[in-house]
Amino acid sequence: MQEGVGECGTTQFGSGWAWLVLDGDKLKVVKTANADSPLTKSMKPLMNIDVWEHAYYVDYQNRRADYVNAVLDKLINWDFAAKNLG
């Protein structure tokens, strides 16, 4: 899952989000642009990464992949995401 979320975050064109969601009874990794949300598609968000430029530019300039990897390696609480399944 971590690799899929990372890929979504680094390949999102422009501003948006990378999400781990529950779609029915299946886990999925999706990306959304701008202010779109998986809630509008009846998916349950479990966790996300903000890939709008304001989230990373001060510390990472244009190195979005470095930012996404740092978030995944140091900040994401996978136990919390798993608890959101219930």
C-alpha cells in the first residue's frame, strides 16, 4: 500500500491528494485533484497525503517525491489507518 500511495502522490498532476480508501470491501489507492474527495464517490478515506505545493514547498522546494517519501517513512500512522477500517 505504501508504494501505491507514494506513486499516487508523486504522479498527481498539479495540486491534489493521495488517498488510501475503502471502496466497498476493498482497499484502494486513489488520487484526487484540487479539492475533490473520495467521499463524493462513496469511498471511505482511511488516510491521505496532501500534495498541494503549500504542503511541501518551504522545506522541499519542487522535490515532491522527497516530501512524499518523508511523509510515508516518518509521519503516516498505519495502525491508525487500519483502525479506520472498522
